[in-house]
Amino acid sequence: MPLTNRVFVIVPVFPEDDSMMNRVVAYLRWSAANAANIQSKYNAELIPMLLAPGVHLTLKGGAIMSYSTPKGRSSRVPKGLAIRICLTAILDLIDNSTGGVSNRHHTYIVQIDGSGAFLLENIDKVLDTLIVGQCPVALGLRTGDTWFMGHAERKRVELFENSLLENWHTRNKGTPVAPPLLDAQAGCWGFSGIVLDMVSLTALSYEIEFDLVSSALIAGCDFAFTDNLLEGTRIGTSGHTTTTGAVDHSVAVRKMPFIANKLRLSDEQVLEELLAYSQRYSLDPERTLPSSYVDQLRRTLGPPEQAQVSAE
């Protein structure tokens, strides 16, 4: 009996240190051990898509794309751009095979970070939501105080970012987000191929998860959370921490202009939301924003006089 579905699993592994090969090997082993299970459980062919972009990407036809960033930052192609290029390649493959564009109805795309923070067994949880649950967008649901990120501060910042989207939805759609955004930015998610006709992904880097959920809500696309994700053991280091192990909030601060643009918020509106959120949750230890993040965000978005006061 021919397989009906195709499952593309995108796994970004970045060559930042010696752990890259360990990340690649971990995924290849999982893929080899689970291809038959994917076939029998979901009537699907498993197609692994490992992403390990460096400074250059060789494109179809032999063209080479070079990527550079300001001096002092990593020069590799960033996560969001690499994933969007991969999605273009997937579309090219399925649209130009027998069946054409109709293949999108039987195509499922899963992305799971190759860092090891998520057990690869979570891929089944995403596919259960997409295929068994017949929901077009599946968002991974993390648990615990740190959401698998090593520090609770990052979870508290993401909750604030999610609140901006929730408030946007209430203002512009007239209803609260349903289901509520218990989580929204886990690096483990997926969608049906038909979603690519509905959403417009533009993220360059780590904004890709916020890009997906906000694009789905803007388009009125249904989404559902997976069952609770299983935490793994991180292979190598995180790009969101300093050399001392502290949280590097500059990463989240650099993400805010993307979020504001996506939701059509001015700098002043973001600062107003920041103030309201900070006042509302000032006594809630699970949602109080880190002072370092708040100060950096104010200095970035506020006028010069406000930045000076904040700095003092």
C-alpha cells in the first residue's frame, strides 16, 4: 500500500562549537530507529532535513549565498532564515512532484531544535496533534519553572512577549486567544503544508517561533498545543547565556523590534504595555520581569532622556 503522507523533520544544528557533530549524530540515530514507526503509525514517509548553516549556503543551480553580520557577532546564517529557506525547498519538492500543489494536504512539517533540550520523541507528540488531531498548527507545550531553557528569567520574558500577542488579539479580533497561550515559543512545533498558503513567515533568527504563532493568529488559523513535551539534555551551550552562565537578555531585546513590527506596535506602545505588565505582576514571582531586561528594553525603545534616567 503506497504511503499517503510525507513528514519533513527540520532539525537546526549550528556549528558554534564541537557539540555540533554530537547533535547531528543524535538526530540521525533517532531517524534511523523511528522511520518505520512513522510509516506504520502515520502512513507517512519520514524525510529528515538537517540544517547546519555556516557563512555560505549553496542553493539550487549552484548559486552560493553569503551571509554576514555586524562585526563581533556570529556570521552563520541565522535560524529563522535557514528554516524559511528550508521551507522553500520543501515547497519546491512537493509542488513539483506528482499531484502538484494538492500534495500540501498530505505534507506535515515538524521543527525541533537540535540542541538536545527537547527529546526527539516529542516529534510524535507534534504529529499526533497534526495528523491524529487534524489541527493545522501544533505548538509544543513546555512545563516547569524554566521551560527547558535553564533559567526562569527567560520564561518570564517570553510570558511578557506572549502577552503582547494576547492583547493584540483582544483589540483586533475582539476575543481572547483560544486556547490561551500557555506557551507559544517552544523550539518544537509543526504545521500542515496547507498552512503555507495562509501564513507569512519573515523571521530572521530566534523570532521564528513567535513569527509562527502570531502569523497563525493574524490569519485566523486554528492551532493546538501538544501534550506536555519531554525535556532532554542540552548538547553544548546555549546562545542565550553569557560566558558566566547568566542570561543574556540582549537576545530578547533584539527580538522586540520584530515583535513590535509584526503586531504594528510603536515603541511608545510597547513601553506602555511593559509598564502595565510590570505593575500587574510586580508581586508575582513567576511573572515579574528581570530588571536587567526591563532596563535594556527601556534604553533601546525609550527617548534619550528616558534612557538616561533608566541608566542612572
